[in-house]
Amino acid sequence: MALPPAAARYLQVKQFVLTRISEGALGVGERVPSENELVRELDVSRMTANRALRELAADGVLVRVAGVGTFVAEQRAHAHPLEVRNIADEIRSRGHEYLAKVVFHGAISASRELAERCGVSPGAKLDHSLLIHFEGTVPLQVEDRYVNPTVVPGYLRNDFSRTTPHEYLMQAAPLQRAEHTVRAMVPDKRIRRMLKLEAGDACLLIMRRTWSFGRIATVADLYHPGSRYELSGAFQPRSSNV
């Protein structure tokens, strides 16, 4: 099988391996084609095959064992705890299919507690969406979001089985500020059912508020299965002086 010359060869080799993983041809712990096998099958150089496998190993997709071979690593989704990213992009960047299920999509009246979080008066109208985001067939995130329609009009006119709230909000309400609180917790029965967790399984909850046009635009509770998701990040001080 010869690869077309349109893109960089090593990227095409990476996509070849990622596609075989996403399609189920290669499972966790299974050996992936060696550099020599990739050279023969894809008509690429040994250096190209080596670079592709090295980068996939650096990305956590593969595990390389010296003298033994290269194997599919156990996949664990991860994200930076303070970034506001599109979960669909995260999933697709790993070579997997993104799907969404809309559980609720409509207007509600703010309770006293919710009104305080959203910066509105109790009883004010809020747009509410409840979605389950899937990586392939596996639920990766439950997104429970409230939007102030006076800041972000038109939210409920979107079909969030086709686009994500993030994609719409980044256009309709340019992000000025974000506030995050991260908790480890045992979810209630409703969240546990949507994430397909066993009783007693933990989840990671990111409580997020975002501001636009000088006001709180959205409040979102993002639930992730603790065994399939992790948060990671790096910090570099502005000065090297300690």
C-alpha cells in the first residue's frame, strides 16, 4: 500500500496507525507493525516510520519496549485543567470518532443557588443544555450548562448533536475570563448512569464559569469518568529567579 504524496509522510504513517486503532484492528496491548513492516507496507523510509512511532509514543498512544516491539497503550484522555477547549477537537485529535447525545435542551427558571452562580436574579430565565459527549461509543463527558440569554442570545436555536456548545459560544460570546474549580467526587445516580460508571466509581468534576461582554455568560458542570480521564498541565514562571 503506497501513501499519496499530499501530506508529510510521517504524518500519514501516524494516521495509518491511529486509524487501525480507532477501527479496532489494533487493540490495547497489541503489537503494532514494526518499522520494517511499515517501510514495506507503506513505501516509506525507515527514518519516516521511526519518527511516526516515536511521536505516537510521546503522545501516549503507543508504548515502545526495547528489543520487544511497539504496542498500543491503554488510552486515557487528558486535558489541561485551565484551558477552555472544544472536547470534539480533543477526541478527534486522538484519531477517534466524536459523537454527542442531547439529553435536555430548553429554558428554565434559575433557582436561588443557580442564580447566584450565574449572576442573575432568582427566577430569571436561563438556557439549559445537558449533553453526553462520546469518544467512539464510550461516554467521556457529561456537560451540564446554563447560559444567560441576555448575554448570549440564540443559544437554544442550535442543534448540539451537530455542533458543540463550545463552538457556538466562542463565536457568539468571545471569552474574556474563565474560572475553574476541580473536584474529585462520587457522582449521583443520574451522572453515573450517563457515564456508565459502577456504584462507588469516582469522577472528575470541572465547575466552570466564563465571562463575556463584562458579564457571566455561561456556567457549566463538566463530569468525567475518573478511570478514563485525567487533568495535566505545566507552569513556567515569568522569571527564572527563585
